[in-house]
Amino acid sequence: MSTRIDARFAALKNEGRAALVTFMMAGDPDLATSLDILKRLPAAGADVIEVGMPFTDPMADGPAIQAAGLRALKAGTTLKKTLKLVEDFRAEDDVTPIVLMGYYNPIYVYGVEAFLRDAKAVGVDGLIVVDLPPEEDAELCIPARDAGLNFIRLATPTTDDRRLPKVLENTSGFVYYVSLTGITGAALADYAGVSQAVVRIKRHTGLPIAVGFGVKNARNAAEIARDADGVVVGTALVEALKNSLDAEGRAGEQSAAEVAALVASIAEGVRGARAKTGAKSGGVLGWLARLMS
């Protein structure tokens, strides 16, 4: 099985740089705005896009992403509408990898077989389902693999060398290393510890390692991109969107552009992280001028 995720990480390895993996919540604060954001992300520098599936009880998420999910649910976002969002994106972009991220309950209610069929049909490439441990791989992970979707696992600082082989057993696409213990949006762990963790995980797998939790700006991203195969940014982008909303929580004319501008800035950090890379950046000031127009 080869997916857009596999192809993208292979291409970036040849370029000598890390991937920028961005997160957005489907339907936040409304479906039209989230589609606008989704369409802008690749041009802004996102290499892989995680699309959050809103859920009422997101146990691993911090206040910002919890609030984003609640805004999306209030706007009427469902799993079916999330899939339609991906389908609408695919009408213009058949290259950028899309990963759905969230919790198992909405998928279970939808029906696993129907969900995998529909996700594949609209152009989803992978899944991150944070509340299904490897002991439950038969529930969704293996059916997803059989349907042609990557199932991406999370590893944390507490995932030791005895546990890692089980975590990685049916993982594909990439490994998402959570750089600290806690919820999304917390402070970033020390960079030396992240570097050591990447080296340790690579002893167990040939998959790319993307590092997230706590990345807020280009400087954070550059520090991680020197050693990791990917940098994941989520809470900072969700907060940028929230800060653009009016007092009633409605998006403004520049909401999507402001999120894209932050992505462009962080992408600049990722692309400039390795001195030996031959990849060229278009310049963040140029991005900002175009994206805000």
C-alpha cells in the first residue's frame, strides 16, 4: 500500500527537509470558513493536513482545541459533513495528504465499514484515533489498513522501548511523537529531549517521525525540524482563528488569511531549519502580502 502520505514524506526526504503537518478543526467556526482555511493551507506551506473530527468529549485536547470542537458542533458539523469538507477540498487538490484526527465514538456511531468506505471515497489518506490503543487494532486499525488508509499512532515520552514495538506493530504513514506528557497546547518540552526521543524511536521503525504539542511559531518549528521528519502545529493555528472571530464567534473576512499567514511563517522556519537543505522558500513577507490580500 502506498498513500499520498508515503509519497509526500519520501519526496521531502529527497529534498532534505522536514514536513510541516498542520491541524484544523472541521467546521470551526463554520463549514464555509473551515473549507476556505483548508484550501489555503497547501499554498501557505502545509505538507500534510490533519482535519479534526469534532467530538463532545475530547480527552486529550487542551482548552483551545476543545473550544474549537464545540464551536464546530454548535455550527452543526457532523462526521458526514467533515467527509464532505474533504471531498470539496479534493475537487481542487488531489495531491496534499489529508489525515482525519479525533476519537472513536463518532466513527463507531457512523459504522466502521461505512466510515472507511466513505473516507476512502472522498480522498482521506490516514487516521489518527487517539483513544484506541494497539490492543484494539482489530476494531479500526487493521480494517483501515485493509481499506488503503494509513493508521497513525501516537508515541509519548512514557512510551518506553518495551512498549514501542506494540505501538508500532500496525502503524503506517508516520509516527506522531507527542513531545510532552499532558494535553494539547501545553509548553514544549526541551529540544534535546525531543532529539533523543526521535533517535530512540527510529531504532524501532523506518517510518517518518513527526513531532507535535507545543509548537507555536517558526522558531519552535525550526528547532524540531532539524532532527524530526515532520513538525506538527495545531493549537497555535486554532488560537489564531479564534482570535480573528468577533464577539459572537463569527469569522471575519480575514480569518482564513490570518491562519494561512501564520502557517506561512512557521513553514519558513521548517524550510530553513537544515543548513544543508536545497529547498528554497518564497519568503514569508511575500506570503503574508499575498495571503492577506
